[in-house]
Amino acid sequence: MTTMDSGLPALVATDASAGASTDTSTGTSTAASTAADGGRRRRVPRGEVQRQMILDAFEGLLREMPAPEISVKDITEAAGIKRPNFYFYFESKDAVLGELVGLAWDDWAEAIGSYFRRAGESHADYFDRLFGASHAAWLVHGRVMVAGVQATGYDEKLRTRWTTLVAGLNGQLAAQMGRDAEAGLITPLSDDHGALIATLTDMIVMAFYKDRSLESTEAESARMLSALKAIWLGTWGASATPSR
């Protein structure tokens, strides 16, 4: 993360969620979280506040227009900052989207907990945990994830980042499929576990993308997840019986 220096143009920023403003003389925010050791208040560096303002502004603008139509001017006006401040933190608007996608992916991974199947967890419950949590993350970050998928078609850096994240996910899932197959717990449709998992993941991402692009109803989303689960279990060659 980029750090502050004395060359950054002065700006008084208000953090609405914390009800605090930035002290330009110290470069810190008067907003503070209460520390566990006696209730002391921690000053938030101005850089953290301004960076978050840019991220929040971009995500808010996604509710009004597609990412390619958002300009740096739109972002700075929505964030209430000057243009030089934007370029202190991000080299381009695509870099902002890239960071938002990374943060959304982190939330996605945190919600799942582990990509490996837990002891005593059926394959049906394994799917529910992985992709029930994944879909919930898409519900929260839908506009960011949709914009991120779209941007892989024109932004090389974001495409590389997305490919790296998906490759890590696929590697762990393929390893789990291999262990389960070796233990005789499943009979996958192919011995090429990597290709099976990559195809399943691509299909699920595209299904989630369509689901959020169209802003499907809860019933429509549930139907989509049920269909994906049937395909997933069939590909793994696993039982649809949940854990007891």
C-alpha cells in the first residue's frame, strides 16, 4: 500500500461512517476506533481515509453507470478530493477496480473458510459451503464482481490478477478431488481433475455473473444454485446425500 508523504496536497476529508474529519496539520483523522487496552482512540492516517474514499466513490458510481464509462473526474468529484490526490494512490481508474475486486475476493475467501473438504463433510454439504458462501459474497459485491469479470476482457493487469486468483482456487479444489478419488470416495467423470475443476469453476463464475447482471430474484438464484449443485456432484461422481 502506498504511504503518505509531505508532498500530498492538503485536503480536509470527512469520514461519514465514523463521524470524523482529517487533521491536515498531522495528516491523521480524528476518527478513531476504540482500542482494547483501556479505550484509547487510534488516529486513522489521512492516507487510509482518502484511499477508502476513492474506493467507496468508485463502487458507488457502479450503481449509476458501467465501469468503462466512469472517469477519474467522476471519481474525484464523488469522493470530494482533488485530482492529484487520486493519482497519489492509484495510477488509473482500472487500478481502483482491481483493488475492489481483490477486496471482494478476500471477503469471498473469508466467508468460505477453507477450500478443502472438512472431516465428516459430505460432498453435498461441501458444495453448499463453498458456493452458498460464494453466492452470498456476490450478492454483497455484485456490481464490483460483474465489472471485474467484464474488465478481464480489456484490462491486462486485472485479467492477470483474476487468473491468478482463480488458478489458486482451482488448484486446491483439484487437489481435494484427487484425494477423494484416491480414497475411493468419488468417481470423477475424468482423470484430468484439473480440467474438470477449471471447467466447473468457469461455469459457476459465469452463472453468478449472469445472476447478478440480471439481478435475479431469490427464487431464481436458488434454482440456479440447485442446478449447479447437481452438475457439480455429477462431475465429481459424488453422492447427493448431505451429512447427518
